Amino acid sequence: MAGRAVLGSLRTLQPLNRVATTCILVTRCEPTLQEVPRVVFPLCRALHQSPPLCAGHNKWSKVKHVKGPKDEERSRLIMKFGLMIKVAVKEGGANPDMNVNLANILEQCRNKNIPKASIEAAIKNAEKGKPASPHMFEARGPGGCFLLIEVLTDQPPRSQQGVKRVLTKHGGMLSQGVSSTFSRRGVVVVPGQSITLERALELAIEAGAEDVEETTDEHDAPVLQFICDIADMWKVRASLQQLGLQVTSAASEFIPRNFLPLDQEQLDAASTLIEALSDVPDVVRIWDNIQVPS
């Protein structure tokens, strides 16, 4: 739904009438950062099918040169989930019973088979490490696409310069006002193999969700994303579970209000830029408004 792609939970929001497809979390995908203006939408009486969201790294799996070797992808996933854990711990403490955000990220870690040792190390480092804090950088990329770049750093100027260097090298630039083109929404994800979209739309109304998106995860497995107001996210999650659905994650996401189609050259350049940004050590997640062809 970002940069569709911690990339995802440990890598991922917008009006209901979208025109396109989805934290890559790049898969980085939930801490509370500088809040963008909240837009509250009334519950849709008749939900409808929308194209997949354009935020999140999973959409980039369809772009040839983005997918690297499995071991490299695995290492990156563990590292980014570690950063997400650190953000959650710094914002709400290390006890998942008292920190809903952390509890959700740990659930995502289990679903992604993140090693227990890596999880414990990330929590320990967050408690004893330097006083890092989350920050959001706004940028424009190839073809005029918008990017929200979340970082965790104890030196914001240093991180900003690192992000700026990557942007400049790959045809992008820092740009103010980008955050206003995204809407922060709750996204509850369930596997899509055992339920039809039509039935999901019916359940969304019962659960209090506003919309349902069909997309795929980083392994190209079908998933359904139930979109709702952030304040209703945990209620929607509980309702879907009571209705018999298996919830794999629930997180706040930045979903673009409008989507931007790119030609193939621009798409290749944008995917290269987002991949380079994801390699910056301080970067946690990236959201974008790029419409990737299905």
C-alpha cells in the first residue's frame, strides 16, 4: 500500500474510491510517527471491490530486478522487523501485554518465522540502546511519485543526509507536503485462499470495516486487507476472528489518496530507488503512491 512492504510485522490510507493497486513495508509497515491529518470516513453501506493498495513491498515482487537472493531477503526482513520492534518499544514499552503495537509486531514475527533470539535482541537493544526516535521524511521519486520514508535514528540530520544522497543518486528529492497525499488507516490482513472477495465484503460490513482489498504477500500468496479507521482496528480484528477468519496482522498504514501510474522506465527507476532506500540502515519502512500493473 508503500513505498505494498517490520516490509512488510514484525515490512506494511486513502478514500474508498481508489483507482489503483499497494510500508514495498519495502515492507516496513506501524509505529506512531508524526501524525498526518486524520480523515474519518463513514462506514460504507455497500462495500465494493477496489484494486490492490499501492503501499507495501509485496507489489515490487512483480518487478523483475527487485527480488534478490532468498538469504539476502531473509536477512533484510529480520533487520527491518528488528527496527519496527525498537520503534514500538520506545513508544510503548517492552511489555507486549501493555503495548498493543508491540504485540502485533511480535505476532507478525511469529507468522514470518523470525528467530526468537533476534526478537529478544531487538527488544533488549531498544531498552538499553541509544535514545533513537522515529522520523518521517517526505520525498518525490521518478515520474513524480510520492514517498514517505520512516526512519529510526538518534541523529536525524545524519539520517536525512543519508536518505537525501540515495534520493539524489536515483532521481529523487526531499519534498515537503507529501504526507498530505496519504491517509493513515487501519489495515487488518487475513489469508485469501479460503474466502471469496464477495464473502469478505459481507464480513467487512459485519465487522465494521470500510473496504476490502485483494493483494498478495511477499511470497505472492493471496491475502485480503480489511481497511478501517485506526480507532476501530482492534474491534475489526476481533470481529473478524469471531466470524471465523484467521488474522495474520493488524497495523496502521499510510495509504495514498490517489495513485500514480508509471511507464516501464519510470517504474524500473522507482523500484531501484525504493530498494536502495530500503538498504539505508536507519530506514524502517517506505510507503509510495505508485500503481504497479497487475
